Amino acid sequence: METNALKKFAPAARTLLIDQVTAKLDLVLDPASAARREAPKAVQELEAAIKRTSKRQIIEQVAYTWFNRFTALRFMDVNGYNQVRVVSPAEGQTRPELLSEAMAGNLPDGAPATIQTLLDGRTPSNDPQGEAYRLLLVHACNGWHKHMPFLFEKIDDYTELLMPEDLLSQSSILAELRKVMTEDACRDVEIIGWLYQFYISEKKDQVFAGLKKNQKITAENIPAATQLFTPHWIVRYLVENSLGRLWLLNNPHSGLAAKMDYYIAPEEPETDFLKITKPEEIRICDPAAGSGHMLTYAFDLLYAIYEEQGYDATEIPALILRHNLTGVEIDDRAGALAAFALAMKAAGKLGRRRFLRMEAKPDICVLQDVAFTEAEMQDVAAVVGKDLFTDELRETLLQFEQAKNFGSLIVPKLRDPAETLRVVEAWDFGGDLLLKEVQERVIAVLRMAEALSPKYHVVVANPPYMGGKGMNDVLSEMLKAEYSNSKYDLFAAFIERCQALNMGKAFSALVTMESWMFISRYEKFRTSFFDRSAIQSMVHMPYLGKGGTSMGINFGTTAFVAEKSRKENYPGNYQCIRYYECDERGVPNSFPMENERTSATTTADFESLPGTPVVYWCSGQVKALFTETPAVSEFSETREGLTTGSNDLFLREWHEVSFGKAGIGITSTEEASATDYRWFPYVKGGEYRRWSGNFEHFVNWYDDGQELRKFADPKTGRIRSHNYNGDYGFRGGFTWSGMSSGSFSVRHVPEGFMFDAKGPMGFPTGTSTTADLTAFLNSRVADHLLKMLAPTMDFKLGHVLNLPLVSDFGPSVSQTADQLADWVKSDWDAYETSWDFTTLPLLSPEHRGESLADSYATLRTHWQSMTDEMQALEEENNRIFIDAYGLQDELTPEVPIEEITLTCNPAYRYGVKGTEEDREIRLRADTMAEFLSYAVGCMFGRYSLDAPGLILANQGERLEDYLARIPDPSFMPDEDNVIPVLDGDWFSDDITERFRLFLRVTFGEAHFRENLRYIEEALGKDIRKYFTKDFYADHVKRYKKRPIYWMFSSPKGTFNALIYMHRYRADTVSILLNDYLRAFIIKLEGERKRLEQLSDDPDATQGERTKAQKDAAKVAAQITELSDWERDVIFPLAQQKIEIDLDDGVKANYPKFGSALKKVTGLS
């Protein structure tokens, strides 16, 4: 079905209806309103309802009530179920046919006489046709009450008072409705479900926006948050392979299979199955019915079954509704639409007249919150007697107080609610109205309990998806108590519940998130699931990070059918369907899908793997490896890393703090405790990178981490940090990123590091070495095996420890691993974002040529050579392990160039989407930007051309400290730690002039212009423009939003100046103010005078005078900007003499300067 028009219409309709109902509500509640005189009872009910809930809820309720009715009436108009079209005009007309007939004197039977008097003018009205039509509409709705009370409640209350006013104009809700609910669109009642999902889409967006603010999802908002319409092909797959399968097992000669395009027949004849003798026996339930999509297709299939068995066509719809289908839902709106959809299925088979005579009604149980006081419970006990009022009945009556919250997850304690219901319904309390009302509530509970009792042959559902983060506290606690194995998400709890709703050997057919198949926290759930069920078939729809899925969400999903019986050797049919194997609507291009993952897999196959992951594509050779080969755990031990409790307090990017306070190369916790160092290297996962690198963080572990160890939640007093590394802190080993969007990647970590929960570590044991283990773990084999244990790329300790490890490879493997780690470490250290950076490779003797172009060409050749050699070594490493594991039929040793994790490899650095030429252009530009960044570091004294590594990198250091280390520098750093960055030659020592000097010093005067031109061509702009427009953004990005050079910048960027935070002093802002900002304003004043004189110069041309006039005005505006900034921002800051402490980090220090500094997102 084409849904774009519906998607646009429904939210707009909701907004329009809410606006109109709100206006009507204000009118009705006015103290002098006509409604108070003409319908006082309805107004009283309205006021009571508002008091009981809220005005907002009443408006929402009335708006969706009319939306549901309008869409239902339009559907029935188009399909001929209304004798006279109610909301649609007759052919060639513009007014609704119902109104046109009334205007012609043909009033419906029993219609109010007021309609005629309005239309003939006897009853005065400003809008006689509008008023008459609204009365006709109410009469039409009431006419459907007997046949569909679930949607057309008798209207004699405030719902009628609040009906929207405008129903007849060309811009009315009905006019817009008719445009999207075309005759073609209304061929299938599926349109009702789509409209409902789109109607609540804005509410869903609001709920998820609240989630980002840590607002839990209340019971009222669960429907909006979890409604997700199921594509029709998935509905067919689920129903055909559960209901259809059940029928065909019992009737192997049936012709039903020919009508089921998504049915997967068993490979072998089956004898052990649930027996049925006739269609009336089949009980089907959708415990999360929504708008009824599963049930309506089940109706179609059941109709074919009855028809095949020779039943009278006029009796089949009633039989289906009476015997076969039950829906359970928490949302009144959705429940009403599900019942309507089933009713329309019946009407479509019977025609209008027979449908109106049919007494059977859809069995849709909309759960309601029902509570009893203790006194009421005593009344119930007294009436039913001790024999019937058991503990189970008492508990059941109390179970539905949170029915809207818990939904079908409620498991009634009463074993036979039907028998109890029969007895309670027979009570006769005569005139005792209070007991009568209690009886009605008891009956309501027992009917809900009956719907939720285990009696079904088929349970089919698209259950709600909601993780623990979104659950309200009451729901979360219930899941922990009742669904301990599946408490992490509602969909998983529903899988468990659907099993329980079924009788033995019955089928559960669900579409859910894929996470239960793989994630380690669902291991107990999987074990429990397979103890009680066997998957008959599964369609797995993974999300690949692009292209979406058939369900229309960016998460992997799976549709499956499971039989409630333990069959560990039953070969289920498994297939995988990815976005590129579907058409634009998400429908598979062929079915069943045949690809490399198609398989027949048993429960025993899954149970042979650690953690029982549902990796149906796992080969026999891989299964054998897991069962017959020693695991990594026999050669190493792993530890989950530290959780600080507050990364803002205890973690820093390494460049943020004084380097002299960092303990580099510490080998044990005892050694660390004996020092005065505050900061220590810290492994914390990071981007995809193999062999080495990602050394970016420091952790505050001063005094053995006492401050961190004692860090407690201020509200609860509970210690928030945990996993302190213990004796494993500072030991060498290997690490990996816990979460990855690509292949698994392991890195060698030398001694001296603490490690984080997102960067767990492994430590060799016995005779094994880090090199041996990283060689295996970075191989294609380990990646392939890990994707069996952790297909969602969430790599836990157990996943790594359970990998099978063939250990006898000889010394070449460890030598290869060491060489690869050395290469990646040298590449990591070639950039100033490494604390082991010494000098720019472009300036190193082995790459330096006469010109910058020569140097870059030599360096680029070196980079390519290193990349090629590394690729060859990695492929050799892969070949060794593939051969050793016997996986030649599944794997090849080739490593794509983009997986050679060197920053100097443009395919890795930028990806391979563009052309090779594009990547080379970017690499040259970035290398020149790195040259400029290094030059700025030399300008501030952080680096020196005359000594390797960091020079000034501690708080408060001055030029004197630099000169103490470099007495005779070839390039002198800035003296006062303020470097202007201006669009023009205003200062002789601004950043552009300083860089020109730096370029002359590094590459000489002879090639200066050639080198400058080379840089500007690479950057695509001149040097000054790069420094004023791009440098700071590049710097912030390079330093992960924790810049070490801070840009003071006026509101419109007229004045900019950089300072180096490690050299900051309390008088730095005063220096900037007096020596630069005020000096610049004086220079601008002089320029303005010059321009004003030129604009009045009679010797100048008219064009020169006009330009001078415009330029003078521009400079005047700049002076105003800077004078205001000086007065309001810089001067007050200079007076404050702000102190900073580098230990607090950039995030704490940068905002102290407010609007004086250029804004960096995430720092304010």
C-alpha cells in the first residue's frame, strides 16, 4: 500500500482536530454557553471527566474518537456498507450524500426533526447546513452502535458537544480525508492501521524526545511509544507458517498451501504435532493486537480453511469471530480499530444486509485498570462463598490494577477464569446498585483473565519494543520480578509470555528485535526458550548500518515461528533478508531467500556454541572448532575495566593537563602509589584500529585512586565507581573496543596503562605472549568466529575468552605481530595527538627534500610502502590461521586496503566511497594542515625545531622555561602567549607573518614562494584565509573538542587572537586587551580617518570615493563591535584575573571566559 499521502495527512489531521476540539471545549465551558442550557447533563459529565483526568486528555480522547469514526465511515462509504454515504458525496456531488438526501426531504428513519427545521429555516441558525449535518452524523454513528459498539458508542454525551465545527468546507477534515482515503486505498482495511500509526506519530516523537531527557514512558504513553505497523508480507509469513502450518499438518491433502506465498513446508513429513479435528477448534490470539493486522489476515486464511471444508459461506464469518480469533490490547483506540477491521472483513464476505443480521462480534479484549478496596473484596467473598473465593481468585482480582501498564504480560493466578466467570455472571443483586457495580468490575477482570489464559493453538504478534531505559519504575520492577530472564526489553518478555499463552505443541509467531538472538545478557533467556520451544522457521532482517529494514526501523529484526516443545534436533529453516535483497517497499525480491546464510539448523547446533547464540549460518567446521579446540581462556585471562562514576571528573584527554603530572611508563600499582603523579595513561576503546594506538586518555589515579574510589552519589551515598583494575593495573597486555561498527580489532598495550570498561584488557598466561594472542585475534579467523558469538558487534570478555585457539604456530607469528604493532605505533606517534610525538615526519631528515613538494612526495612514497608491506604481512597472518583452522572454504586471507589501520593510509583514514584521486587530494591538504598546526605549536613553544617532543607542556610555563631548554632556538616562540589572527596585515607578529617566517626557517628562503604556493594549492585558499576561517575548527576537531589553543573572538569575528592554555596566566587577558585589542581599535580608527578623507578627496575618482565611503562605514561598524566587546566582555574579564587549573580540564576551564572565546559545542 502506498502510504506517503496517509503519512502526511494523519498528523496534520490530529493537529486540526485538537485545535477544533479545544476551541469547542472553551466555548462549551463558558459560564454563559448555550450548551449549559441545552445539555446540562453532558456539560456536567465533561467537567467531571476533566477533573478526573485532565483537559489535555479529554481533548486528545475526543479528537481521536472523531478521527476513528470519520475514517471508519469513509471506509464503509467507499465499500458500500452505508446505505447512504455519510461522509462522502454521491457521484457528481460535493456535499456528503447524507446531507444532500436530507435537503431533498429524505431524512433517515428516526432522525431528529430539528434537522428538517434547520434546513427549511424554521429553526434560526448561522450555519443551518453545518448544524443539520452534525445531527445527521450523530444519528448515523448511533445507527452503527448496535452492530459495532466498540467504535460507535451511543453518542449522547460531551463527545457530541465537542464535535468539530467545520465538516463541510473544502478545507475541512472530511474533505482532506476523502483525498487520501481514495476508493483504491480503501480496498483493504489495512488502511485503518496505517492511519492510526501515522495519527499517533507526533505523540511518539514527543515521547522519545522525553526519553532523551530521562523521562520514563508512562502507561498512558506506552501505545504511542510502541505502536509499529507490520508490513503485510511479514504478517503473511507469520500467519501462514503458524495457522497455515497447523492446518496442513492435520490436513496434508489440503490445497491451502497453494494460497500461501510465504509458507515454508517441512522438509520431512511430521507425526508429532498438535491435533485438531475441525476449524472451530482453532484458537488464535494476538496479545499485542494493535489495529488488528495479524488478526485480519488470520481471518482471511481461516475463511479459506472453512470454505475448503465445505462450510456455508454465509455462516463462516460468524464462526470465525465466535470461535477462532482473540485480540488483547491496552489502547482503547487501537482495540476499537482492530474490532472494526475484523467487522469489515466479515462485512466484505457477507455484504451489508447479512452483516447487519450477524450477531457475532469481534473478540477484542481491551485491558482496563480495575481496582478493588478491601471492603469490596470482602463483599465479593461474602457473595461468592468460601469455596469459590480462593486465594487464586483474590490474587487475580488484584492483578489488573496496572493493566494499562503491564498489558498481556499479566499472568492470571486463577487457573479457570471461564468457570468462575460463568458463576459470577449468574449473580443477581436485585436493587443493590453498589454490589451490582462491584459485580461488573469482577466480570471485567475475569473476562480479561480468560483472554490471557493458556488455551491457544497459535499466538501471533508484533510485540512492543521498549528497553529498560524507557520503562517506568512500576513496569520495570514487575519485569524484574516476573520475567527475570527477559526483563531487558518488552519484546523479549512477550516472547516468553506468548510461549505461556500456548497449549503444548502450539505455535508462537512473532516479529521482534534481533538482539535476543545474540547479546550475552539474553543467554539465560535463550537457554530457557530452547528448553521449551523449537524454531520451525525464521526470517532474519539485520540492519547493516544503511538501507533500513523491512520493518522501517534502523534496527535489526527477526520474524520467527516456534513450536512449544523441546526438539533439539529439529532442523528449522533459517533465512536472512537484507535491504538490497528487497524492493523499494521492503518486500523480498524472492521468497524463500536463497543466499549464503540460508540454512537448516537445530537447537543442538546453537547449544554447541558458547552462550547459545542463534547464529544459524555457522558451519559444521566452525561448530567443531568450538567443541574440540582449547579456548583463549586457557592461554590468557581478561578483565573488565574501570568505571569511574564520572568521566568528567576523573578522565582527561591527555593533552588537557600538565604533562609533568603524568606518570608515563609506570609498571605496577605499587610504583604508581609511591609517586606524586596525578594522571596516568588510560585505555578506553576508541575507533577501529588494529595492533596499536588509540592512546588518548589519562585517568586521575593520584594516591592509588583514593578520590575516585570514594566518589559517591550525592543523593544515595552509594559509591559510583567500580572495577579498579587491582593487580592488573599497569600490566602490559592487549585491549579491544567493546563496541565496534566494523571488524574486531585488538591492540597491544605496553606496561603503564589503567583500563576502562569500554577498553577491557587481556593478559597472556603460561608461555603464551601478547604477540601470539594479538596475531590470532586480529586475524580473519578470529573476526569470523567472533561474529558467531557477537553478531551485534558488542564484544564482551566472554566472547573473546570462548574463542577456540590453535596455539602451535612457531615464532614467525609473534614476529609478524610485533612488526605490525611497531608500524602502527610509529604511525600513531607521527601525529601531534600522541604524547610520544617527536617531530613532524615532513621535517625528518629521511624525508626532507629541497622543497616542500619534494618532501611530501618522498614521505608519501614511504607511507605507501609501509601500507603495502603491512597489507602483505596481515594477509600472511590470515593465511596461517585460515589453514590452521581448516576454514579455506569459508575465508580468504585478503585484507581490504581500507582495513590497514594506518592514519597515513587514506583508504583507512577517509574510507573508500570517493575516488583514489579524491583521497590523495584530501591527504595532501590534511598533511599541510598538520604542518601549519605544528608551526603554531612551535610559535607557542609547545614544540621546537631544535629538540624532539613536548617542550612547554606544563601549566604556567613561560618563554624563560623554553630558553632554559633551548638556549639558541632557530625559531623563537611568541613572548607573551597572544598571537593575533586577523584578516589583514595589522600586526607584524600576527599568525600569518609568523608562519611565513616559520616556513623560511624550515625550508629556506630559496624555495619560499614555491613552498607557500604549494601549501595554498593543497589547502585550496591562501594562508591568511585558512588561519582566519579554518584553522580553529580544524584544531578543535583534531583535539576532540578539547582545544589547547583558545581563540578569543569578537562577536562578528573582526578580532581574533590565539593563546596557549598551558602558558595562560591571570594577566593574559589584560595583555590581550592592552597590547592587541586596544591597539587594533586605534589602528582601525586611523584607517577610518584615512577612508573618510579619501571619500572627500576631489582628486579621487567617483568610484574610489564611493568605495572609500562604504569601507569607512564597514570599519566604523567594526570599531563599534570591538568597543562594545571590550567594554562588556574583555575589560571585565581582565579585571577578574581569572585563574584556571589544567587538572580541571578544558570542559571546566573554557566556559569561564564566556563569550570572549569562540564557541565550541559541548563546552558551554
